[in-house]
Amino acid sequence: MHDFCFTIPYGLVIMIGGVIGYLKKGSVASLGGGVGTGIGSHLRWILESESFFEGEEFISCLGY
């Protein structure tokens, strides 16, 4: 299984956690952090899956 298969569920869990934190405590920081990180995870999934289906290797800024 490729690593980008885990980014969608991970991003959704992070986004849901941010929304729950906002709804329970009214924390705008929780909402922004959760949704922002979830969106970032989904953007990474888009980049990795596009390069995978084009037959290229995706090199992240971390070097792997």
C-alpha cells in the first residue's frame, strides 16, 4: 500500500477533531489548526497521487 492512501483518513480525522474542539469549547485555534492541517494533508495527497499515476516519484521537502 502506498503512503498517500493514509493521508485522506488522517486528514479527515484531524479536521473532525478541530471541528469538535470548536464546537465543545469554542476554540477558534482548534478549528483553524485542525482544518488547516487537514487541508494540508489533502493537498499533499493530491500532489503524491498525481505524481504516482503519472509514473513519477514524488519527492517531498523532507527528502523521502
